[in-house]
Amino acid sequence: MTLSNARPALPVLLTGHTANALSIGIQMVLVAWLAAGVLRLSPAGIAWVQAAVLTPNLLLILFAGAMADRHNPARILVFTNLGLVLAHLSALALMLAGLFDRTWLLLYALGLGCGNSFVQSAREKLVAQVDGQRLQTNISLAGVCQYLAQAVGIAVASLMDALGAYMIVGLQAGLCLLALLSYAQLARQLSPPSVLEGPLAPAIGEALQHLWRRIALRHLILLVAFNGLMHLGMFLVLLPVLARDYMAFGSFEYALLQLSFTLGSVLAFWVILRRPQVRYPGQAALFCLLYTGMIALGLAAGPTLYGLFGLIFLWGAVAGASANLSRLVLQSTVEDDLRGRAMSVYQLALFGMAPLGALLAGGLVQLEGVRFTFQVLAGSSFGLFAASLLSRALWSVQPEDRQDSAK
């Protein structure tokens, strides 16, 4: 499946992608605020609400990837955004009627989690279909739009006390409607799909086997799972604990710290966007392990205030570069009819390991403290980089490679 007119289609894709990312940025704050600030739920209740957002993504991501390979991904995004519009409007109606309670919040969170699963898989497939010859540019542009939009969304959500939950939820419905209209226009430009035949379960199994047989892709998925466990998962715990317990930050300073990380990611995507084609993206992604380890050692040493913001900014830049380069490896080395399922495996490895990393970080911090936990993060990053030297499979991958290599 290809686009009949690639260049004009890219702004349409980025419009829909940015609208969805802005909505998700708002959602990152909105759901927690509705649980804690509006409904005054207990910590356990807040945890259940957050789990309701994450769990559908883990359960549906492989199915969503298979659907993206079977059907027009732009049409999938149209129907997904229609469901998200209805979810936001239903929540808004319940709020206006004074009926929005814990049960409805859980159902609302579940609906958002289901929608996000299909948005991620179908969007990743479209990024490659817009123009397969400009993957690095397209992935970088999508990353810049995504992280900037999420940063704006977080900033908008911080105004809920002034604007009210009604307006924020209504804004999300409007953003999903904009994404729906953008993807509807894009769907008309896609040529007829090569239909993936047969039941979905064997198709998912086929993709898993395909990725596992190719040594470079197997190593990539293991690298992504490690990043989800030790980097993304630990970040979710270490940053707020460091800010609250060691730096005595308030909510405003903590928001600035989050913004520093996000701006670092934006910078990484922008630099990769502006530079020539990366010849060995797998090699560069592995070197990100070294950089993350050094940043973790710097944080373990107890930096000054400005040093902390600088290190968090650098952490965001390294995380953004690693995500960009890892996606470039996968997108450029799998066939088009496998891309949706391959990217769903990527997302599952990343986000599936993040909760385990958060639990690990929480336990280590409670037992040994933040400094020791950062040292564990650094040591494990250095160790995996050293282990990667034993095989050249991922090191030698080039964007044009599509062979079933067993290097």
C-alpha cells in the first residue's frame, strides 16, 4: 500500500498526528487530575485509574498492529478518532449532568487506553507509507511534532484550575475531530491495500517469528525492552522522587524539569532531521546506552540545581535520539506488509517493560536510596553496551538493508 501523492500527504499526516499528540499530552495530566483533584480518590484508586489507561495498550497493541497490516491504516485512525470523540463527549455530558464518578472515570480511562493502542500502530505504519525513501526525515518530523505537541498539551492541562475540566475535555474532543478529518483526507490518497489473509492470531505469530529469526531485529527488540525497563520505567519513578525528596521542588519546578526532558527530546529529533542520512542507526542507538549511563552517574553524584536541569535535558536528548534511531532501524528493515505488526512488537517491548522498571526503581529507592538506583541504571547500561560488542548484527544494519540476515 502506498500513497499516490507522497509530498502533499505529509502535512495532512502531521496535522492528524499533532492533534492526537496534543490530546494525549493533555490526557497525561487530565486523567490523574480528575482522579486526585476532582473525585478525591485514594492513592489506590488513582493507581487503578492509571492502570486502566495503560492496560488496554498492552493487551491490544499486537492486535492493533495486525489490523494496520490488514486494513487501510488511515481508515483505522478515522474510526479510532471517532471513538475517542464519542468518549470525550460522553465524559463531558456526564460532567455537565453531575454524574461523573469513579466508575465512569475508569470506563473513560479504559476507552482512552484502547484508542491509544490503535493510534500508535496505525500511525507508525503511515509514517513509512507517506514516503519510504525519506524514512529518517519522516520519523524525525513526526517526533518533533509529537513531543512539542505533548509539551503544549501538558502546559494547557496545567490551566485546568482556571479553565475547568469541561473546557479541557471539550478541547480534547475537538482535537480528535481534527485528527479524524485529517486522516479521512489521507485515506482517500492511499492506494488499495494488499490484504493480509487469514486469522489475526497466526499473522501476529508470523511477525513475532520473523523478528526473532533476524538477529539484528531480535537484538533491537531486546534493546528496546531494556530501555523500557531501565530507562523509561525508572525515569517515571526517579524523576519525581529526586525532585520532591532531594531537591524540595514544588509542582512548578517539577513541571520545568519535565519540560527540560521534553525539549531535549525535541532537540534530538530536530538534529537528526537536519543531518544527512544516518548510515548505521543501530550503532548510534547502542552508543546511547553509554551516554545514558554517564548521565545517570552524573545524577548519582548529586548535581547542583543548574546541573540537574542540564543533565535532565541531556537525558531527554539521548532518549529522543535512541527512540528515533531504533524506529529507523525497524521501519527500514521490515517489509511493508509487516510494518504494523513489527511496530506493535516494538511498542509492546517498550511500554510492557516500563511498569516493571517503575516497580524495580521503587523497590531500589526504598531499600538503598536514589543514588544507588542511579548507579544500578548506569552499570546496567554500560553492561549491555559491552555485551553488544560480542555481536555485530545490530551494529552493521543500514537503512536500506532488508535481507533476512543472520550476521
